[in-house]
Amino acid sequence: MSKYLLNKFLYTVDRDPDLVERYRTDPVGTVEWWEAEMAGKVLNSIDAEKTTWLKFTEAERTALQAHDNVTLFEMGAHPFLTLTLFIALFERDHGPLEYQKAYAQAVSHVTMPYPDIAT
Amino acid sequence: MAELVAVIASTHHPFYYRASTATGEDRPPFADEWVSKIESFRATLTAARPDVLVMVGSDHFHQLWLDNMPQFLVGKAPFYDANWYNEEREFGLPKMTLAGQEDLSAHILRQGLDAGFDLAFSNELCIDHSVTCPIITLRPEADLPIVPIYTNIFAPPLPQPKRFIQLGETIRQVIDSWPENLRVAVIGTGHLSLELGGPRQFGEHGPDPEFDRRAVDWIAKGDFDGCLSQVSLDSLHLPGNATHGFMDFMLMMGVAGENVKADYVDTLDLFHTMEAYFTWYPNGSPQLGPTAGTTKTAVPR
């Protein structure tokens, strides 16, 4: 399992307005493209510099492609990254704080200690 | 020599800017009370007449990332741009550019390294809402040069809580030894109990009001022993999964000094999290003169 790579996906998409919209409208295609083209990108470098070994597990890829924030929380993806990106994706479809409260309810079955977020 | 004229610890709430500027139906019912409390808090900084602001905060995965994560980092640049696209998107925060005080940055780095803190540095730092929220609340003119200091309260493994207090004590000593004849205020922001992305987020109050009550008491009294005996990296998960931001309050307790009571304490119970505001005047209240010592200037409750 690669919590780091899950976080890298959430981080790189959340900071790019075009990728936020692309992930909202085409999660399957965006995750597939991102894993092929972006997962190995060394962020502070030219495209030719590549990390060779980073890839999602099947479960991680499926969770991202399903916009499944609950599973991401259970996997130990960084909750700030998941929350921030998913607010960007879905808050617009809801009333004030409605999405945030529903999000809390959706993960209410998780008891402490929460999944470890250390990477 | 430099004079430390105010030590300020605060929560940083990214929704304040939008709430305080909203009008009509968009203005939340708690906005007026919040603005009133912020304006009173702001007056405690204004009265200290600072020339320079040392700003302690924590990057929220904006510039600092898991491929290269510093624990404590000091900005050293002539300017700092501020607020990122995703903060503009979620919180409505404006773009800002703040001047830097590079001489003080260099002094903190050199003296901090020599005092046992292996500080990282950045010569091109785009700061985030952990630094700009207190600029917006406490110095909205944004007219003073700053030294940003970032701590890692966000991406484990984190430094131990006692290191935050020790770094605060070191920052105090380093500022006291700065040879420039300038008035320095240190402003640091963190959180009380806070949950982000978990079951207890966005509730009617902060996730753990009892922790908040104890935390406010530790800070207001400068109670290092009480705080350190009840706070650990493990225990901070219990009040809420983002409560490690409380360690930035511990850093500010270190700047203010052990058992030094805050001259100004205020809180505001909001949805999602409690706000808390503290000011210390190391050389006495500016209103009451340099011999006022520990006399309280205002303690609204």
C-alpha cells in the first residue's frame, strides 16, 4: 500500500484548478492518466526525471476512481488532503455545510484510534 | 537592542475573512460578535507599536510536501507572496504580498542553529493562511515586515511537544539578542481541538470542549508542567485528529515564558472549533507603562 502515492494524487490534483474539474467529471480516466504520466514525476524537477517504482494497489486505484472518500480515510490517506479536495469537488452540489456534515456522517463508523496517516 | 514588545497566540480560522466581509443574507449570525472580539484582540497588538512581526504557523501542504518535509523552517526572503489557489477557492482568501525582514531571519537562523535547533530555511516561500489569517485579523494593513517560521504539526513523524516549547524559548532568547533597535512582536497561530476529514468535523462546537477548556487554562497561565504532563503526540489524537496544531500554542507559551500569565485572554465558541486569543506584554502593558508588570489590561470572558 502506498499512502504516499494516494496523498500525492490528492495533493497534485487539489492544487490545480484544471485537474480538479477533470477529476470531478472523469475520475476513472483522470486516475488512469495520472498514474501513467504523473505518479512518478519528481515534483521539483523536469519531466525526464522519474521515480520508477510508484504505483497504486488495485484497491487504491478503485477508491480514487470511485471518488470514495470513506475508503480513502480508512486507508490512512491524509484527511486534510481528502477533505479539501472533496469539498472542491462536491460542496457546490449542496447547501451550506451540508456536504461537510454528510462527510462526517459517512465516516462515523470509524472509531479511535483512526487509521494511521504516517507515511 | 531589539525589544520584544508583544507575544500573541491565536487560533487561525480561514473562514474569518469571508465571514467578516460578508453582507446581507451572506453574513453569518455569529459574524458581528466575532468581528468585535477580533477588533479588541487587534488593539492589543496595535498598542505595542511593533516594527517587525515574527509569524509562527504551519504550512498545510501548500509549499512543503512529503518528498522533502522540514520540521522547523525559517523564511529568509525580501518578500513573501501569500495564499494559494485552493485557499482562494475554499476560503475566499485574497492574494497578498508581505515584505520580509531578512536581517532578523538571518539572525534567527544563525543563532537558532547555534542554540541546538537545526532549522531549515527557504529563500522563496509562498505562505499560507496559517500566517495570513493573523495578518488579516491583527494587522490588516499588512504594512510590517515579517519573518515566517513554519512548524510541522501536520505530517507525521512530528517533533515532540516539548520541542515546540523549547523552540519558543529559543526564539525569545534570539530576539532578545538581536542588535537592531526595533520593536518585535511574535505572533503564532495553531488550534485547540480540531477534527478535519473525520467523524467529528463541523459539529456545533469544537470536537472536545473539555480539552479546549484545559488548553486555554494552560496557555493563559503559562503552565508548562500541566500542559506537558497531559499532552503527548499520542494523546493529541484524542481531542480531534488535527489537534496537533495545538503544539504551535505550546511554542508560543515558550516564547512568553514559564508561568507567565497572559495579559489578555479571550475565546469564542464557534461551530467546528473554538477560537482563542492571547496576548502577553513581556515589558509591561503599553497602556499602563513599563512598570505595570503582570497587571491585566483586559480579560473579557
